[in-house]
Amino acid sequence: MVNKINTLTPGLQEYKIRELVEDTEQLGKELAKQLKTNQIRKFLDAVNRLKANLAKDDKKNFSVIENDLVFLKPKLAYAAARQQKNSRDPGPVAPFKQVLDAAIKQVKTTEDFDRFVQLVEAVIAYHKAAGGKDQ
């Protein structure tokens, strides 16, 4: 999924929705094995705050949220580091972090951000559907 995201030009909006759904289903199932729902819900909450801030702007100017979006990367790094068990086991957050790091790099416009929101929501939905734990 990371490789596919990295090849998208000009941005994340080029990620075909059918492929996004298929890919996020696989990721959600994999994450459900170890990752707790509250660990990824916190990230969705941050994304939803960005979405609300963008909606407040009459012109829907992406620059309103761009810095905050990019700042999600260190937050993901921190969450992944906290869950890392040892150097051989990167922990349950690592695959989620890798995908979202790649996706954030591809968000350059409001349309890209909309596709990013869809990606995050789909991962969380499939995580829950696959039996992701609540606590």
C-alpha cells in the first residue's frame, strides 16, 4: 500500500476509490490483530479537527490546515515508538504509521485531503469490522 501511495502523482486524489477500499480492508484486518481501537481513534479525532478547520474556511483553502496535517507525522512517530516492543518488533502502530506517513506526503490540495480522510475512515471501519479491540 505504501508503494502504491508513493507512486501517485500529482497527489492522493489519484488513489482510485475501489483500490483504496480494497487496500484499507487488508490493512484494517491486519491492524485488528494487535492494535486497539482507541489508538487509531485518537488519530481520527485529530483528522476530524483538521476537517472541521478546513470547513470553517469559506474558500476551503488547504493552506489553513497544511502545517497541522504535516505535524501529524511526529505524533504518529511518537505513538509508534511508545508501542514498539523491541528492535525486532516494531509494534502494532508501525504499519498504520507507514501508510499514513506516505499518504500525508501525497496530500497537497483539498481534494487530496478529502481522499486522505476517506483512507483513514476506511482503515478504522475495517479495523472495527475485523474485530479490533476497544481497549
